[in-house]
Amino acid sequence: MPGGRPRTVSLDPENMIALGEEMLQWVLLNNPIHLCEWYSFQKKFTKSQWRAMIICPEFLTYYEEALQLVGMNYIKKDTQVEPSLKQRWQRVYFGDLRSQEDADLDAAMERSKKVEGVKNDKYILIANAALTAGSNVSTETISGEISSST
């Protein structure tokens, strides 16, 4: 196994901080609707480079602040964001909204599992009078498993 320093895809901490400050300034001046306008079009970073950068501790705070600034365009009434996109992208820009919606969905799934777990042991069968004319239908309880198959 060769020794030496592992390769990195991000810049050194000092340059990551400078890049974060540059990104914030650009976001404030340009009011973008997505950060890819900066990292992809302005800086020419690939998606893998960007993913590596946003997890660097020295860049993360700048990234989160930029996300919030961009996200404000999605909740303000008069912005350049197409109204049909505003609802779709709120989960990306607002982590607290995403967390609450996920918790609500989890709770709803748990409730539905509890409801599905309750078995009905009595069924009411309704038959067309024309089909049962002259029949002697018992009102006796049917025992055993009821199958939903045909």
C-alpha cells in the first residue's frame, strides 16, 4: 500500500473560506433561484466537486447561509421564481420544513399501520333482491378465515 497524503477534491481551509465569502457576495448581488448558477456556471465546478466542498466544515456555514438566502426567494411574494416552482423547492431550502413534513408522514404511516392491523370480524353482506328471490339465506355466523381472492 503506497504511503503519502490522501488525495482531496476540495481546496485548503483558507481558500474554502475565501470561496464561501465570494459565494455569499455573489448570491447577495445576483439573487439567484438556485446555487448551481454560481457553482456550475460561474465557477465551473462539477457536481462531485461541489458535493465534496459543501461538507467541508469551513465552507458549510457559508453554504447554509447561501441556501437560506436563495430560499427566501421561494417564500417572498414578488420574486423572479416561477410560482409553480415555489412549493416544489421549499423542502430543499428549508430543512426545518423538510424535517416537520417527514415527521408528519412518519406519524401518518404509523397510524395507517395500526388501522390496517385491526381485523374486522363481522361483515355485512348485501345481495340484490332479484338474485336472492326464493332463496333461503342463513343468518348464521360464518366461521374461519375470509379470503379476498376470487
